[in-house]
Amino acid sequence: MQDAILRLHGLTKTYGSKTAVKDVCFTVERGHIYGFIGENGAGKTTTIRAITGLSPAPEGAVELFGATAPKALEAARKRMGCLVERPILALGKTALANLRMQQTLFGLRDDAKARQLLERVGLSDVGNKKVKDFSLGMKQRLGIALALVNEPELLILDEPVNGLDPMGMVAVRELLRSLCLEDGITIVISSHILSELYQLVTDYIIISGGRIVETLSRQALDERCTACIRIETPEAARAQQVLAENGIRQLQAEGQTLRVYDAVPIEAVAGHLFEARILVTGLEKHENSLEEYYMKLLGRAER
């Protein structure tokens, strides 16, 4: 049975004459990692700020762990951790001191737990080093540690890998994967770095121009990015006929380009065209990437 821990119902927010988000609706199920995808200015941060209570939207509703009323939502948000835009850190203090201050906000004081969190995010060896001397990746990992102080069931992260080098991205990705698989934390992570998200998330929420364009699972995305064989030929119509006569019927034609979606070896396609003496100027196996699918989806949404 599915377990929805977050639902948005018709979330709408405007700034003057500009609509930041319009009728945003989606559901987050327990145990998943969601990639919240959108271009800069698409409405990701506005939506996240509404979920976390930092800037509530005047229209629509946030349902968190079944709670929708203001006081109930306030209590429910104590079961959530978040990192919005960038971590707020005391740069002149150590990582441990930062965690102690965050614990105080929740009425906690547990040095052993704080040290465990530092180990969990790969910062157990920083000692007395001040945060101002941390790399960007170290600061991001500390920000995630701060978001974990209250042992949340839901973790909301806004662009946590923005500005990181490849090694930093890998470290954060592996950390988030383990938090979900080992600690059972549901994660919503916003980003415009699609290749990085593809290696991590189980589900996608795609937003553009303040509206949800599509929600789909990783499996559904993979099915929609099915590999095809792309053929370039000035005899496209005859090539299509020849292939259909040989049982290859999942074809898409566009000008001098044919795309074959049947599960057939590329050698078989080449053989049929060769036997029919059809001139082929290009023949390759092609698979859509997440970036390609995303751009096509936005193009359809704009139309």
C-alpha cells in the first residue's frame, strides 16, 4: 500500500503581477527519492519554501503527514529536515559547534549524536577546523547534517549539489542514497543538474513556468527514453515500406530520417536495407537522455 507523506493541492503564489507557481499539485510517497526538476526560475524554490513554511502560499494547501491545519502543520514540520538554497552556518565555529546550536533549536543536547552525524556525512575528521575554512562540498555536507539533527522522516533539499566539483557531487549523492536506503528517509531534492539526478532518484517531478508539467517514476522515464535505431536516407518512404514488409512496423518518419522502435538488431535493419539497394547515409542506435526528454517535454508544454 502506498504511503503518502506529502501532498500539495493547488499551490499558487504571486509576487505583484508575476505568478511564481500556479496550481501546483503532486504527491510524495514514503521511501522514495524525488528529483524536483526545473529551469532556474521555474518555481522550485517557491514551492519548497511553501512546503517548509518559510514563505507560505496564499492559495492551495500543503498536507504533511496528514496535517493541513496551521497548528497541525507546525507540529508535522518537526518531522521534516530541510536545506533551502544554502546552509546557514556560523563560519567562525567548528562543525560540532554548529550542530550543537542546531540541536538547541529543537531542545536537544547530545554530543554523541552530533559526532555520529558528522561521521555520517563524512566530516568526522575535521577536528577544530573552523567552518570558514571548509570547502563548498564540506559546507553542503554540514548543511545536510544540520537538517538531520531532528531525525527527520522527510528531507527537503534545494540545489544541494549546485557549485560542487565532481568529487563533491559523488560524495553528496552517495550520502543521500544511504540516508534513504539505510535510514528510511524520504528525500525531495531540487536541481537543474539532470545527469546527476538520474543517478540518484527513483521518481521525477518536473516543473516549468510555475506549473507541474509531469510526474513519473524512473522506470516510466526509462521506458519513454527507449532506444531506437535512427536511419538517414534520401529514400525514406521506400525504406519504411521495405522494413514494414520485413516485420518492422514501429517506425517514425520525419523527412529523410526514420526511427525504428522495434526490438530488432541494428544488423538486421542494415541487412534489409542493403538487400533492397537503398542508399543509407547514416545508421546508429540512439537512446534519449534525461536532458533530451526534458527539453522535448518543455517544448511540448510551451506549445
